[in-house]
Amino acid sequence: MSPWLPSALRVVVSPDQVTLLRMRRTLGWRGLRHTLDEAHSMPCDSATGAQPWRAALLALETALPGFADGRAAATVILSNHFLRYALVPWHAELSDAEEELSFTRHCFARVYGKAAQQWEVRLSQEASESPRLASALDAELLDGLRGVFDGAGIPLRSIQPHLMATFNACRSGLRQTRAWFALLEPGNLCLGPLDHGPWLQVRSLRIGSAWHEELPLILEREAYLADQPAVPHEVYVWDAGGGEASLPEIGNWTFHALGHGLAPTAMAGAG
């Protein structure tokens, strides 16, 4: 492989599994492409320890040295099980990034209480006057990830929430519509309506294996709670569990499959 096109490492961290993907970067006539070169998955027991991410971190620490080739930089995609999300309203009086971050922490603390004080908070970049999607995760998990990669000698390029990684990869096709975006992981559903790109709200919910039966009922409830003058009935679904279950056809909901398996940016992208 050319030294000018080093391999890249994608790491998907979930409560019950850690997946490492070595990506080959190739330069074609359409530009830089990532193709899967090697994949390795390790199961882990999320019931072990007080934190649900502890077992995944231990599994990653065991597997990661085998992927250290001196050239690959890593991108980590964290399961939504490890994250909290909030929609932060636009405030023109916030003058800089520090004030925006402080207000974002306040938004999380109002919902989650004192526990939010121990979380690392990130805020998405959106157009002015649009609500912004924020994510929060345990600061101890973030420190642990950095320590594991430092120990293995692998540069850590970025750590991305699963919802944001998948949505950013799909959003160009959703800018021209009002619709719901649904990201399904085993046991978890992230869901929210979009208004030609920006989020109107976002929810993270527990969901069972029969999600294709539960989803229409969840949407009916969320549409009722959304308090919007006209709730869209188009739903774009990404099934990260990799299942082939058919999308439901119930009532006036119209479902569209975006894809299945790992987040798109875990399999390809500029990263």
C-alpha cells in the first residue's frame, strides 16, 4: 500500500460487541474511497461492572494492539446506548463557544439532574437560528477510550456518536423533505422529525427485537407529543442491527430503508 494512502481503522463500540474494521484507502477517478480490508468482532458482557461500557473497553484493550501497524489512525463510533441527546434551542445572545457549551450543559442538567455534571458534552454545527443537536457521554468513558488507544500506539482521529455519524452520512438526501429519521440498534431506537435538514426534536428509546411491530405505535405516540402543526408521515430508517426484516406498512406511515448494518461512516467516508 502506498505510504501516501495509509489504512484507516474504524471501531464500533456497543454494549455487547466491539467491532474493528481496517479500511483500505484507495484513490480512484471519483476521489478517495474506503473499502473494507479486514474485520474483527469481539463479544462482551455488558452486565459486568457498574458501567455498561466497562466490558467493551476491556475487550477493545485486548484486541487493539493487533491492529497497530504504525500508519492507521482510528475513528470510534459509540453506540447510542452510551449517549444522551438533547435539542438545544438557538439563542442569539450567546456570544461565543464557551457560552454555548455552558448553556448546553444547562439543558442536559434540567433533564437529567446532577448526573449530567459528569458528562462530556458536544454540540453539532447547524445554520444560525436553527436548533442544534447535542450529545453527552460519561467523561470516564471518553478518558478510557483515549487511554486504550494511547496504550496501543494508535492515533485517535475522532470519537463520534452513532446517531450523528449515521445522520451526517445520510443527511444530504434528507434536506429536501420533512420526515422522520430513525436509527435502530439492538435494544435502542433514536428517533426524531426533521424539517428540511434541522431536527425538530430527538428521542432515544428502548425497543425490543420486534421493532417492526413497535415502530408505528411509537411514531403515533411521538407525533402526538411533538406538538407540531403538521407532523410528517414519511419515515427514513437505518437498521444498524443488520437485520433484513421488512419495514412495516401500517396506517398512513410511509417507510423508506436507508440501509442496514454498521453506520455508513463506519464502512466508508472521508474520515
